Amino acid sequence: MKEYIKPIINLTLISSLIYIIWRVMISIPLDRGWKSLIFSIIIVSLEILDFFEFCIFYVNSLKGTKRHIIDKKIKEYPDVDVVVVTLNEDIKLLERTLKACNAISYPNKEKLHIYVSDDGKREEVKILAESLNINYITRENNINAKAGNYNNLLNTIKSPYILTLDADMAPKEGILLDLIPHIARDKDVGFVQTPQGFENGDIYQYRYGIDGYVPNDQSFFYHTLQPLKNNINAVVYCGTNAIIRREALDKIGGFAEGVLTEDIATGMLIQNAGYKGIYIDKVEAVGYQENDLKSFIKQRTRWARGCIQTSKKVNLLKMKGLNLKQKLEYFSCFSYWLFGIKRLIYLIAPLLYNAFDVILINTSMIIFTIMWLPQYVLKRFVLDKVLNNERSSTWNKIYEIILTPILSVQVFLELIGIRKKKFEVSSKKNKGNKISKEQILMTLGHIFFIIINLIALGMSVLKMNNTFSDIFSLIWSMSNLMYLFMAILFDLSNKKNEAKDCSEIFKYNKWTIIKMLWKGDKNN
């Protein structure tokens, strides 16, 4: 990181803190009725949550990335169990992964034990495993889903280290030569996590036709957030492309059960037990991403509800083995998935004012601009400089608003105790132009929000008295409509565009994005 960035980050944190203090102490409308008071407190609470997540990220950014550099030569390579778990994934994807497992380089192949653990009890998987001389394991029931599958396998495998792989994640030849030294040389390391690499674009790139111009949706997590988590031993175990110390698993009683995201819960428990989780930012296995909407929504719903379940089950406050920094980092990881509810509130806010006279901020335009604009501009500047265009707030809002109609409901149900227990595996197949129920529901949700904001926009124009609330509501509804327009483009784009004129999209300018997507659609 360039030296001049650090003082700017500090200035950004200070200006953001001043803004939050002003919002809490001065701008809440205490004398405008109970409706205004309640909704204003809700909005302020969301802003405080954003500020909290912002602080955690940028404080870690100031420290830089802690890198693990060691001598990769070790005297004796230990036994390793390579484990691929499967349920109903495409047999061709599974075959690709298993063949890649057989091709892994290791000094003594007799110490390399490969297993496919099949919860689908498929004869074709058994035949495939036998043809590749790979151990085939199954069980009578599917209790506790993927975690139960792993724990059943632990009764069979005996090696001190376990390489865990999803059915679609084909490992590279040198994966163990790169990872084993990190865990074998340090008895305190419980697991080593690497990023997920993908051979195809994500669903946003696929539908907008911008693969190669805008980073992969998961790139920000794997190449920016995870390396920073090395600083405080809060690396997230992602369930695949990672090697785990068997002793650490035994100490916590195996893989965490009772949650949809058994991976993140297992990693937390390992760290709580006193072990380190380290992250190596090098792609060691490559898979495929969901590019049909139904599978994509299933995956993100599982992640969102699973994180809420995990936050309830493990109870960070009771995890004595984690320090405050680790707990805050994991809290931020869980709270991120509240974005659906947060975006829903932001999308209906303009109508609350125009239709129900709900005052959300008690201030004037001049004061609001003085308090809000500096921290906003600084955040945008720092975001670009720190992340080097890896992620922008514009694209982040687009991604979140696309999922809001679905995830806002799913997360709310999980929060109030209506749990989702069934583990559903995403297909990772492109289902072409078939319209799913999820697509219809999501599109109807976006249309509903567009109608709400069009009504709010019209009412703002008709009742315009040049007050702060009138102007603010007008601008807010227009901003919502712009992002909802992008969401509708996503809904209607059911096949990949050529995106011949998208080279400028990498600048992340919202108006350029709209222009280029529109131009690309007309050309196609």
C-alpha cells in the first residue's frame, strides 16, 4: 500500500465517525412522531452497522497482508487423505475432479489416500471410483448433510492431514507440495485455506456480458478479505481447497453439524480450540460457478441462512478461545448477510416519507452535505486505491439489490426462528433460457420496488417545497430506480452478451455501465 493512503484512510475513519456521531446525537427526529422516530432509528442502526464493517476492513487494510513464507522442503512427507464429498453433482464434473486427484504430485504416492464419499448412493459414482482406483464410501442415511458425510468418513480415514475438496473443484498437480509444508512445519496450524478458482464467469458476468471487464463476484472475498484475515487469525474455512489437521478436527468433535454452513462453523471451532487458520492466496483448485439463476439463488440462500444459523449456534460471546478482534471479524462476516433486509428498507424509504410523512433525517441540506459528503467521497477514493478496482460500491449495490427480493425474506425467516434445514446442492449447469420460479419471484420483486419508487418520485415532484426532506426523497428514489434498472437488465438477460464495447466498464462508472450495456444489447 502506498504511504499516502494510510493518512487518507485515517482521515476517512475520522470523518465517518463524526458523521455517525452527528446522525445519532443530532439528526434523529425526536419531535416528529413515533413513526419517524422508529424508522429513523432503524436507518441509523443500519448506518452504524455499515460503519462498523467499514472500520474492521480498513483497520486490517492499514496493517497490510500477513504473508506466510516458509521453506517448502520437509524431511518426510506425511500421509494425507484426499477427500471429495458428493451428493448429486454432475458425474462429468465429479470425474474431472477425481482424475485431477489421481494426478496430484506427491513424493510417496503410497502415502496419498483418495476417497470419494457419496451421499447420493449412486452406482455410477461407485463404478467411476473403482475404475480410477479410488476408495468409495457411502452411508445408509444423509443425516446432517455435508457435515454428516464428512463425519461418517472420519470413521474410515486415518491420516494426520485431510485435503477437502468439493465435487467440482479439480485440484492442481502441486497442491499438496505447496500446502503440506505450511501445516506440517507448525503444529499450531489447524487448517490452510486457499481461494476457489473458476473456469467460467459468475452469473453477473454471464448475464451482463462483462466477463473479463469486471472482477468475479467472489474475487473480493478470496483475494482481498481473506488475506487480510491472516492478520488476526480469523481466516474463514470454506469447505474446499483446504487442508485440515486431523488432530484439530478430533479436538472439536469433527465437522460442525446442525448448520447449513458447516465449513465456516468448523473453522471457527478450530480457531477457538487454539489452532491457527492461515490463508495462502494462490489458486490450487479450479471449479465451475453457477450461471443459472435457480442454482445461484439456492447457493446464496444457503450461505445467508447458514451464516445466521452459525451465529446463533456457536454464540461468539461464549467462545473463550477467540479474542475480541476475532469475534468482531466473524460478527462482520455474519452481519454482511443482513444486506437483503438493509436494501429492502432503503428501497422503501422514499415512499415512507412521501406517503406517510415519515421524517428520516432532521436537518437542512447544507448541514447534511457538510456532514455526509466528505466521508462519502473519501470512502469511494480509498475503496478504489486500497482495492485497486477489485470491488466498487456501485457494483456492490447492484449485486445486493438483485438478491434483495429473495434474501430479505429468507434471512428474516431465519432470524425469527423459521429454519431451513435441507441442504441443497447447486447444479453448476447452465439451463439455458428456461425460466424458473425463482426468476419470476425475483423479477416481480424488482418490479414491485420500481413501482414503489416511481410513486415516491412522482409524489416528490408534486409536493416539492424545496425542503431537505423533499429534495432528499427525490434524489433517493432516483438512485433506487437506477440500481433497480440494472437489476431488471440482469433479470431479462438470459444469455451472454458479446459486450464488444465494454472496455470502459472497468472504470466502474455507473453511467458508463448503463450506456455500455444498453449499446451491447442493441448490437446483439
